[in-house]
Amino acid sequence: MPLFKINPGLDRAALAATFARDRRVQIRNFLTADAAATIHQVLSQQTPWGLAWNDGNSQTDISPADLAKLSPQQRGAMGQAIAQRVRARGYGFSYQRYPMVTAYANNWDPEGPLHLLVEHINDAPLMDLVREVTAMPDLVKADAQATLFGPGQFLGLHHDAHVAEGWRIAYVMNFTQDWHEDWGGYLNFYDDDGDIITGFRPRFNALNMFAVPQRHNVSFVPSWSQVGRYAITGWFRDR
């Protein structure tokens, strides 16, 4: 089965109109069904997950090897410690990740599917789609990380204002099947009064894109969620 193939039936004009109006868009079924199923299998069965967390002060990354050494009790204690530190500072995040661009640059697995996905994300078919939908012809590249949100994990409210790094469009490719509405993990957007104006369910085979800066978060995943929230995320850049 193909690893990455864009659905040829997308209504690009309609998607561009939505993005022009809202500064955000969800492209459902953006890959062919076979390609989406392949990426889901890669993320759910072949990805060595580490952990990233931020307590409002600095980011900590735990490698896949070190995370695998922790017992369930140690992971639970770590989660409680992260929550306490985030509570004290008012911002933070915690989720599992595989740093695809770092892995690519350092040849961690040059024949592996995640290595190849970095190339596909930066190749003409996807870059041309993104330029067309966003009306930003100056986009030149994208970075990427694989993410997995499980129980107790979240991404706090922020706005991605990294203009100096060339961030123009944030994206989330979701690859979880049958995500229930009560399991959190929504990509939410907020107005200046703190109200949610739009929320995107982590829908299987959906590409979410939004112009940055823009206030957003990923809502807390509760203990009763039954599957992981698998995604590939990053930013399309103009430099």
C-alpha cells in the first residue's frame, strides 16, 4: 500500500474559500484510504515513543529508550509531578512524541517509514496543496513530529507566534480511528474572551491547517479514553 498519496478528489477551491474566511480549515479524507491506513499502522505499531513536557518554564524531552525503562508506577508519578508544576505556572503540555525531523537529520532510521514521511511532507504534491489552499505561494518547507496523546496528556493554550522562525501555517494530520467525543483531544480555537469558537475532533485522515499566530490548544485526554490520539504535526514555513 502507498505510504503517502493525496486524495485526488479534494475540492481545492472550496477549501481555499474556507481558509480565506476563517484562517483555518479541516480537510477530511485528505489522503487516499490506503495511505491513511498505512500511516495509522506506522504510528500505532512501529513508532518508538518518547515524551515531551513543559511546565511553563522549559521543555523536557525523554528519549524512547529512557521512557521504555520506566515502570507504570514511575510514569504515573511523573504525570502527577508534571501536573503540579503546570498548576503552579498556568501553562504546559505533556504528550508522547517522535521527533521526525531530528531523526531524519541524524539518520536514526533512514529506510524507515517515518524518515520517508518527512520527505513526502516536503515534496511537491503536499506543498502545492498547502500553497493553493492557504494562498501563500512563499511557503518553502515543513517540519514534522509524530505525536501520541493518551490519558492525562494535553497541550495548553498558546498562539505559535514564532514569526522569526518562518512559521506561517500550523498543521495537524490526525490518524486515530473512531475517536469518541468524550475523550478530549480536540484541537480548539479561542477568541479574546476565552470562548471556544471552533473545535476539530481528531478525525481519522483529516488535515487541519491554521494560520499562526492563533490562540489554540489540545484539550485534556481523560482516563477513560480507549485509544491513543495519533497525529503528525508541525508548521509550514517561509524560510
